[in-house]
Amino acid sequence: MRAETALRVNNFADDLEAISRIEAIPKILEVICRITGLGFAAMARVTEDRWIACAVRDEIAFGLQTGGELQVETTICDEIRNSGQPVAIDHAAEEVAFCNHPTPKMYGFQSYISVPIVTSAGRFFGTLCAIDPKPARVNTPETIGMFKLFAELIAFHLDAQERLRLSETALIDERLTAQLREQFIAVLGHDLRNPLNAILGGAHLLRKKPLTTEAESLVMMLERSATRMGGLIENVMDFARGRLGGGLSLIKTVDSSMETTLEQIIAEARTAWPHRVIQSEIVLGQPVVCDSARIAQMFSNLLANAHTHGDSDGPISVFAISDDSGFKLSVTNIGAPIPTEIVERLFQPFSRASARPGQQGLGLGLYIASEIARAHNGSLDVASSAENTCFTFTMPAEQPEK
């Protein structure tokens, strides 16, 4: 019995530590309080016999701190653990189901909302909840949806930590190190998609609410981070596919609108970098047999590379041509020449043309671009001099499959 009790204590300590490593939780609780108007929000670990606060935001002097514990049978969270369904109460004293319920009277609240946190393996971890002694309108699809999105985000982080722990244990065997690392990257990159959609959905939902200046800046930060994360996920997934031997998948078609595709990428770049001059000359005399989405991805990566590493005051030049011999696309920027020793490994993963302070990204953009070129039976080359640096993709003409 003592051994079992000690194991439970250790498990709860591990759970508290896992939650403390999720840096987004304090911001999540802050956003919850500001959007709903409720003064107390918490993320709780809930089991059959214990309710422990893993993270707390208390603006009403409720008195419960992180690590604090309530008798689980006195909480509505215990009912949620059994049902697996969220509970939202606008005004306990006026709702038939809760006007005589002992929990609101015991803890002195009128408004309450709580949703379950369930991991991908179906394990009930606990709840994300909020209360206030004053009535508040929380039983709405928008508010419940926001809580569900945040609960999914927390569950994702818990899953990621568990996968990381298991992977680190497996990596003790040196013979499996490289293989397991790449598999982990692939799994992690894939599993990021759902919570990324949850973050974006939550941010869009919050924008429909009246926001303070501080809350609006938090929402903008979430949207920017989620957009950047989306690009990183795509690069990580492509990197994993290439390194695991499957190569990049292509869906080739006869593209008669390649010019429109290239112009759209250029327009997006001009919007993202309004102070950067992008010159273009596109002469497509023949349709291009290719995977249009992959060519667009490669072109976007080359433009981003030119913007990042080129002279910020110099223009970026784009040239594209298609004829009977094939398709050619080049991106040129003005700037310092790339050293020879860097050119030799420029298309390797995690390499960059330069290493400026504060530079972001994984160094996969040019590697992905070169893999896309190779998958099209083409080549991606670079020529760098004191005048400019030019990346050129060349692909031979190909007949469409019948």
C-alpha cells in the first residue's frame, strides 16, 4: 500500500512538472479571464480521488494556489471526468440543474465553465476551468469552443512531452539514434497540424470578441506564430520524407497557368515585404508539365532566401521562361557573395547562405528547393559574385502522361 501511495505521489509530481514546462498556459489562463470576465481560471489534474491545481490565475482572491488541492467529490470536475462532457453555467442560482447543487454554494460561485483535457491516447488528464462569484454569459458555442481549443492545445503539449521522453529513452541505443530521430521529426511534424489549426481557430474566434489592447496584441502574436509554425511544419515534413527514403511526392499535370501561379507568389511576397522591390519577367511560351504546388513552394523558398540574405536596399529579380527545351526559373538578389566553402554545402539541410544574428528558421528552405528540383528531374544551381547571387532552376521539357 505504501509503495502504491508513493507511486501516485511521484506521478502527480511528474504531472505538475509537465504542466510547468508548457509556457503557453499562463497566457491561456490570462486570455480566458479577459475574454470571459471570470476572475479565477485553473488547469487541474483530476483523478478518481484527487483534484490538484496545476496552474492558476486568481483575480478574485479565491485562495487556491498552484499545487493546491480540493476534495474531488465536492467539484463539478469530478462529474466531467465521469461524463467526458463540458459544463457551462451562466447563473447557478437561476438554473434548475444547479440551483440546489452543493458545489456552487460550497465554493461561492455563480458562473462556471469547465472542459475536459484528454490526450490523444484517450487518457483523461484533467480540466480547464474558470469560475466567478458573479453571473456571466459563458454557456455559448463561442466560449465553449475557445475552451475546447485551448484544452486540445494543452493535451498536444502533454502528448509531445510524453513522446519526447519515450524517444530520449530509446536513443540510448546508438545504433538507432539517427533512424529514431528522423521518425520522431516526422511524427511530431504531422501531429502539429491539428493543434496548429486549433490555435488559428482560437485566435480567429477571439478576434470576434471585444478585446483590450493587451489581449489584441496577444491574439496577433498567436496568429503570427501559428503562420510561421505552418511554414516550419511543411519544411520539417518534407525534410523527413526525403531523409526517410521516400522522396518528395509529386502530382504532375500540364500547367497552362504557371504564369498566374508565379505572379501570385510574387504578389504575396510584395505584400509581406512592402519596402522590397521585386522585378519580374515571365515569358512562358509553352505549358509546363510539373507539380504546380511544389514549384510554387520552391519559388517561395527562393524568394524568401533572396529577401533574407540579399541587400535590403537592392531589388530582387525574377526571370521565368518555358519553351520546347523546358522550363527555367531564376531568382537574383544583390548582396555580398556567398563564400565558396558555404556554396559547397548550401543545399544541405540546416545550412544557410549567411548566419546573421537573430535569424530565424531551420535552414531547410534551400534543401527543400533542391529536392523539389531533383524530383522534377531538374537541377537547382547557384552563381554568386560581387555583383549578385542567382539561383536557377532548370527542368527539361516533359511530355504529359497519357
